[in-house]
Amino acid sequence: MQTNTIMPNGDVLTLSPSLMTISFTGERSVLSTSALNGGIKNNLTTVFNHSYNLLLEPKTPQMLGPTMEIHYSELARSLSLDPLTTTGFSTGVNIDNTAIISLPCQKYTVTALVTAGLEVNACRVGNPAPYQENDGVVENPPAGTINIVLSVDADMTEACLTRALVTVTAAKVAALQELLVSDRYHGGLATGSGTDGVIIIANSESPIKVHEAGEQFKLGEVIGQVVIKAVKEALFRHDGLSTQVQHSVLRRLERFGVTKDTIAQACKRNGFDCQDPDKLDEMFRKIDKDGYLVTLASLYAHLIDQVQWGLIVPSESIRVGEHLLNLMGFHNGFERIVFFKSENDNELLSRRMSAAFIDAAAFWMTQRNKV
């Protein structure tokens, strides 16, 4: 089913399950991170966000040319769009799951349109990269991305457009931080995916001209509000990610290797090898959704973060980590004093703290089985 909507600046928004287009009804200034007509352009007529999820098997992006620019040019042609006057990107998210948020900003309107999926491709900036570019040729990127289109019904200077890109990126990171999204590759908190894209559209015909889009200016404030809200809603629509889902011991600690499998393996080492999956799931649920344990696990996770970041030296963190684990043990009804081996290496201590939590959780479950 296809729907057409008139946006605040008069542009035509068209949505179908596999394609979103915004057709301009006047002159627009566009900043795009796409390989197709990326940078700042003043001659574009259309932007798009295309979902390959409903069209291809397997559900992975297939390159239509040797470079991303040729790929997107051929994709635009296949969508009956002019590649010379179009910019856009692709996603594995159904376009039906687009989050659209608009807010007034003084005498004009700011709209964010976002698709997001991070269960596979969430990562943290600065961590080792799995892909390389060779003369413009890249491997097929992994599924999962955050695509953000921001439409501002005001004219913007080129400096303002580029500053708005910084603000959009900061808002995306803030949304992921507030949801504690995990890096799927190396641990830590995710700052995005490896394939995120941003398009910012300014209305060149507006009598209002804006020069500042930083966080301490009104436009920056509203950009932050619409992007944070839209990214969160988009992640909920596609991944089911929400504050309620993240209220979980395992969700808090999975980036440190604390999972059902690692705890079950530790249980087996302790002599408890439950063969009843329903009973095992019930035992995990009691630990996973216990509000007191979620709170303590959150403190424990952030303690490991600060050890890894060098904000807390090992000697300062060892006693606090022991105390948190023992509080969790007492809450489970078991008095088992946990001690960490003295360690001066931050990375090694963080791994030992993760292993200590796995062992402690396995002990609680083993003891529960004996009761």
C-alpha cells in the first residue's frame, strides 16, 4: 500500500513497504552522506530510502555495481528516479517501520524520518573495522543501519547544514546511550552501525535563514529532540527495542559475554546440567527481570566500563565489584563472599569481572536447584 503526504515545506512524502521518497516542490539545499550525489547539493529533486528486505533472498544487500556510487545510481534507475538529481540509501528495515517526528522551531518546522535496525550491526566508533575500501570498491556491508532524513522548513547556510550533521550524529548517539545498546562486535556501548546515513534538507525558498544548528541554539535543540525520539521509535518498530526490554540483567551485561549460554555452561561446570529447557528459562527469568538485580547489574556494568576507560584504577574498583556481587548473592538468599584477585591491568580486570559475574549467576542457579 502506498501513501502520499504533504510535508510542512510542501514536499511530497511517498511511503510504501519497500520505498520512501521525498519529492521536492521547490528549490532545496541538501547535505547527504550517500555515495550518490553526496556532499552539499542545490540541484536535487528527490531523496529516497529503499528497503531490500522485502525483495531479495537472502535478506542481504546485493551490489548492483563495483562501487557504492554505481550501485546507488543503478538502484535509482531501477526505482524510476533520475540518478543525476537524486540522493538516498538502502536499509534492511521495512519502510513501514519508518518513525516520523515533527516539532515546531520558532516560525518553522523540523521533521525527522528514521529507519533503524541494530540487532546485527551495532558497533562502537573507534573499534577495529572488518571492511576495507580498495579504489572505491567495498564488500557487501552487513545488514542493520540507522538512516536519518532531516527536513528543515527554513533556509540554512552551508555552515549550518554541516553543523546540523554534527548535531544529528550527537542526537543519534544520545538515543543509543539512553537505551544502552550493545556493540555487537567488541563489547562496549554502541554509537551507531557501520553503515549509518544522514540526509539534511533545507528549504532554500524560505524567507527564514538559519546560521546556527549547534546544541546550544534553538534549531540544534529541536534537531536533538526529533532525532532522539525518532531513533528510539524506529528501533522499537523494527527491533522491539525499548526501555522495558532493556530492563534486564542479561541485556545490561551481554556485551561483556554474560549470556544464557555462558551461564548455563558455568552451571554445568558446577554440577548442575538442567535438561529441562522450560525450567532453565524460568530460572533465567527470575534472575533476568528482578528489578533489584537489574539495578545492581547496571552499576556493575558501568563499573566495568569505567575500568576499561581508565576512569577508575583496578585497586579502586575491586572492592566495589566484590560488594555488588555479594549484594546480588544476598538478594538471592545465598551468603557467598566473592573476592577478586588483585590486578593492575584494566583490561584483564574487566574480563575477570565479567567471568566473576557468570560464575556468581551460575552459583545462584545451582543453589536454587538444590533448594
